[in-house]
Amino acid sequence: GSLRAQDAGLQPLELKEVFTLFQIRYNRTYSSPAERARRLAIFAHNLAQAQQLQEEDLGTAEFGVTPFSDLTEEEFGHIYGHRTVTGGAPSVDKARSEERGQP
Amino acid sequence: VPPSCDWRKAAGVISPIRDQGTCACCWAMAAAGNIEALWAIKFHQFVQVSVQELLDCDRCGDGCKGGFVWDAFVTVLNNSGLASEKDYPFRGDVRSHRCLAKKYKKVAWIQDFMMLQKNEQAIARHLATHGPITVSINKQLLQQYQRGVIKATPATCDPRLVDHTVLLVGFGKSKAVGPQAGAQSHPGRSTPYWILKNSWGARWGENGYFRLHQGSNTCGITKLPLTALVDQPVKKHPISCPP
């Protein structure tokens, strides 16, 4: 089964177990024990974040462990996004012709 | 506009979920999904087009560092179509100077592309009557998303900051039975939602898909609705200006 947002309230030992399950499920290995500890801390932060999102969501969404739970927000944004659209993006409003007589 | 629409239920229209891996090519994968779906709807022929060709032949360079859907469509127009995924498979990297467009047979092409009106009713109408379209959204809630319908506010998901492109494949309504239903919604009241196809593999979200609330511009879904135009070529009669 899936790991849920309420896992964020787990005790430290349980959190490590959940993280181990995450590593197995998504086939994650880390280069050193220090790197694993860093990823565990990020994982814990993301679970807390998921719990907060769960509380804020106005729909029926469920947040929790995902394949991206060991990434920081910056890493996730860098890897999976595209260039942020700024004010220079084409706009149908701007492309519309003015009414007759208007400048 | 029908009460619900799900192009996944039409055989051979929606291609399998893609996985962009560590290449930020959501824009190319969404464009490919759009072309594949429209080609299947128009010609009743299932094709899978080459995302790698969109990356290698993109005029803007490194497509694994992001891009825009209109760049993908311009590439398709410039190359007179796209090769198949089978002939020109996805590698997840970019060789900008090794565009192999001329090497392979084209399996699909487009006439043009366009941006739709930026309102959810118009988007739903177009989706139901023409086929899937690409949309760009703010992806910040998707990192922790597992399932269900996301309903955000501008404070929790800024609709102005869109940074991820996906394929919109349908819409529907569900009963509000989630964890927040009692607090924020009337019990039993239906929740309208959009169905979106992501490109993060089938192990993410609802088998690779996710749902956003419909009617509240959740995460900026109305900001950049784009689609290719797939049709039979129309013979254009020359026009001339009277002397």
C-alpha cells in the first residue's frame, strides 16, 4: 500500500523505517551515509509539508510520499519544470484588435 | 459542453504515460501527447511521435532545461512532421546539433497551432469537441500529490507562476468525500475537476494522471491553453489585391 501524509507524525525510528521502504519502492541508493542522512532530513521535511498541504487543500486531494519525496523544492523545480512564463508570454488579450475609432 | 468527458475512454487516443526522468522536457511530452491524440481522433490511427526529435531539433537549444509548447509546434512545422517514437526513441538528453529529422519517415504532422480563450468554460468546450489540449500550471503542489482533486487558492498555488506543462484529457464531477469534505464542502455536493496527463511515469499520482478543481483557475490552468491543429490540408485559393 501507499504511505500517507499522516506518516509525518511518526517517531524518529518509524520515520527511518518509512524512508527505508521509500528507498526500496523507488529504488533509491545514495553515495554515502552522510548523503543518506541528508536525504532523510529532506524526506522528513517533505512529509511535514505534505501534512500541511493536506490541511490547506479545499478538495479531496491526498498528499504524502511520492517518487520525489527525497528532493528539495529547489531540486524538484529545477529538474521537472520548464522555464517560468513571465509577462512576455503571448496573450490573446494583447493580440485582440482595438475597436474601430480606438487608438 | 457535456457534463463529463474523458478521452482516455476512447480507444487509441491517449498514448501511454511517459517519464521525462531528469530531463525537463514536459513541454515536448505534452505537445507530443496533443498531436498523438488529435491524429487519432481525426484519422483513427494510433501513432506515437518522437519527443527526442522535438528536443534535438528545437531552435532554442537545450530542451532538457525547459521550453515552451509553441517551440515544439514550430519544430513540427519546420520539419514537416515528426518521426515515430520507435524510430527516434527518447534518450533523455539533447544533441542540439544532431537533429535527425531528415533521417526518418514522418508519421504525423500539423497544419498550425493556436492558443485558446483563457476561461475554463471555453477550454471545456474545446476539449469536448476537438480533443486534448496542452495547459501550463504551477506545479508546486504536485511534488507531494498522491491522489484526489486538488483545489487550491491563489495563496496556496499562485496561478501567475506557471512552470509545468501537461496534457488536459478530460473533466468530470465527483462526490466530496475526501478528508476536507466535511469542513469545506457540503456533504454529497459534487466537485467538478479536470483530468490531466502528467509525464512523470505511471507510478506517480493516479497512474500518471492527476486532477485539479474545475472552475477556480486552480494553479493557473487557464494561463496558456494551447493546441495543435491537425486536419486535412486545405487547398488555398490565391487571393490578389484589386489593382
